Amino acid sequence: MLFNSIEFLLFFPAVVLLYYAIPGKLRVFWILLTSYLFYMNWNPAYALLLLFSTAVTFLFGLLIGKRRTKEKAAAEAGHPIHQLSKVWVGVSFAVNLAILFFYKYFDFTVDNLNVIRGWMGLAPVTPGFDVLLPVGISFYIFQALSYVVDVYRGDVRMETNFIKYTAFVSFFPQLVAGPIERSTNLLTQFDTPHKLEYDNVRDGLLRMVWGFFLKIVIADRAAILVNQVFNYCNYYEGPTVLIAAVLFAFQVYGDFAGYSNIAIGAAQVMGFKLMKNFERPYLAVSVSDFWRRWHISLSTWFRDYLYIPLGGNRKGTVRKYINQMIVMLVSGLWHGAAWNYVIWGGINGLYQVAGGITKPFRRRIQQKTGARTNTLSWRIGQVLTTFVLIDLSWIFFRANSLGDAMHLLSSLFRGWSTSIFFDGSLLKLGLDQTEWLVLLGALLILLAVSLMQEKGVSVLEAVKRQQLWFRWLIYLAAIFVVLLTGIYGPGFAASSFIYFQF
């Protein structure tokens, strides 16, 4: 069930109305039921996989929690015992990552083994089965595993209520594409029944409207041209490829940030507060800054559960750079079982390593040249440079294959002519003049809102300070604009979100 579908627009109000109508203690059961119904809309059988992963991490959470209590007591008494809890953490990770490997990476592994076997003159191996990737598997497995580690570290108490824990893992607003929540934030919110509050409902719905704006006004409109160029990349070069690459940057942002805003808003309507997942990433002043602003729930997951356990920056500069590369390569592989994703992650890792290595030299140059680093022009230069670097890496992310990515990169430097902007060629890529005007207008709105937020100005709070009639006029106008300018597909067929495939 897609957020931008008629089914969800009927499903969500019904869920919310009954959620607030039933007694507080029963609401967790209602959330659990509706979350599984939401997930089963894609493939009912895979709900069993979700339940299995949930049961495994719940069981090991109990084992780890009880064992950690014994280990701490023994240590305090001066009789330390074997840290069996660490073994349980490893087993829990092994089981869940084995599930993830089987469904997401098995075919990729076999394909690469067959390439190696071909080099050796051996016959290829043909797997005896073919499985579909369960939607959201990378998200809910990471969320469940973070709970296991949090229990081990003592950041959260082991959960003894299986219903509540299952609702935490399967909470439908963020189940299939994040944010990847933490037990320290979301799990504890199931303890107290939420009251129906006007502010939560209004703010949550308006955030959902903003999410729909990003998704169906910007992302789905940009996707028309992007898909044309990337799917038929042999026919395009020069400025056409550049335009497609730039638009994809806004497509993937609008698509994923749109989903996150809808998810956060839907949860807020029900009284839940989910973590922020994006913070104006295209206003970042460096690649490292970009990754502090982009897919925050995943970036912080890798920081807390991979980068820091690897040693972080505590074991010297070289080790820090190695750890950064490992994290970014794993991040690329998390996004998809294909080499172009791995290379995309590697490129972003190299950006950060290169930035760290050259930082002292760049500072010396700035000092010797007297560069004014506190000026607006300097900030604009940093933002544009970062955007160019990130956008080049997006080509690998979006390309249908590694070969297509290399072809698109080389095509950027061929066939440059300004005639494309005057001879109507741009209007033959799926967007007519009206669609271009809507897209550019929407991007200007996104830029204006982002700049205001960067300055600490909340657009919503500014509107809420207006007179009742005026602010409701703005609310209704925003809804009308989204409905009027959204892309709905043939027969109002909803366009899937990019991150569903991960």
C-alpha cells in the first residue's frame, strides 16, 4: 500500500479514528493489526518473515537482558563470568543478516561467482530458486538489530511485552522505508496512550501535505525526464545528461524525503514522534556535512553500530579513514545488490577521506590568500561544489548498470550545444512547457523553504501565528496546489517510492 494511493487515503483515516476511539490499553493491538494489514498489502507471505525477524530479536533481547544483569552483578562482586551476552548479540545478527543475505544478496553473489568461474573456464552455477525481495526488509531488520545492541549496551531495558515490541518493529508509517527508528525513541512511546490533540493532528497532516508535495509534485514529475534519459542513455549526451543528473538529485530527494515527511506526519497525527530523517542536504557545505543531513536515521545507525565499534576516530587517522571507507561501502551495498551501488558508496567514502586529508592544506591556502570564509559567496561556493560532487555520484546510484553509469559520465563531455534550450529538444523528453514551469516553480518553493529553515525560520510556525481565517486559507491553498499539480500516473496509478527497493 503506497502512501500516494487511494487505498492509503482510505486506510489512514479509518486507522486514526478507531485508534482514538478504542481504550488506551488496546491501542497497541490496533497498531499491530493495522501495521500487518498494511504490510500484507504487498505480499501476505512475507509478513511471516517480518514476524520471524521480530520474534528472533525479541527472544535474544530477553536472553541478552537477563544475561547482562548476571554479568554486571558478577563483575561488581569481583567474580566476572563469561560474557555470553556478546555471543547472543552475534547470533542474533547472524540470523537476521542471513535472512537479508538470502533475499537480497544471494543472486548477486551467485552472479559474481559465475563471472569468476567463467574466467576459470568452469560452468556457471544455476540456483534452483528465485525469490522476490521483501519490501522494507533492510529497514525493519536494521531497526530490530539496533534494539538488540541497545539492550546489550544498557541503553534500553529488555522488552518483555511481545505485542508492544512487535508493534515497534512493524509500526506502519515507517515500516517499509524508514526512518529507521531506535528503541530508545519509539519503543517507549507505546507505554503511554496518546491523547487526541489538535496541534498533533494539524501539524501532522500539514507535514504529510509537504511530503506529498515533494513526492508527487517534484519527484514524480522529475522522474519522467530522468527515466527517459537514464533508460535510453545511448541516445543522449552533453546538456541533456547534465539536466537529467541534476533533476535526479531532486527526484531522489523529493521521493525519499517526501516519504519520510509523510511517515513522520502520519505518526504525529497518532501522537508518535519519529526521528528527523533529512535536514536540507543540498545546502551542505561538504560531503561529510551532506551525510549528516541525508538519511539521518541510516547514517547515525552506521555511526553507532558500525563506525564506532570499528574504532571510529579513536585509533589514529589512517584507521579513521579506513573505517569511513568501510561504512560507505557497506552503505552502498545496503542500498542495493549491484556494483554501481557499491561504487556509489565508495565514491562518497573517497570524497570524505580526500576532504579529511586535504583539510590542513586547504586551510593554509585560505590563510595565505586571505580568503574570506565567512562571506555568503564563500558559502555558496561550498554548497555548489558539494552539490556537484554528490550529483556526480548519483549517476552511479541511478544508472541501470555500471556500464550505463560509465557511458553517462563520458556523455557529459560530448555534444555540448546551447541549441537544446531553444530548439524545443527539452520538450521532447516527457515534459511539456507547462510541466517545466510547474517543476521549476516547485523547486523554487523548495529552495525558499529550505533557506528559511536554514536561517531558523519555521514556515509552519510563521503561518500558525496568522489570523484563523488567513492561516486556514493557506492550509487549503497548499492542499489544492498539491492536488492540482501532482503527478498521478495513468488511471491514477500511484508511483512507487525509490527506497522501497532497498
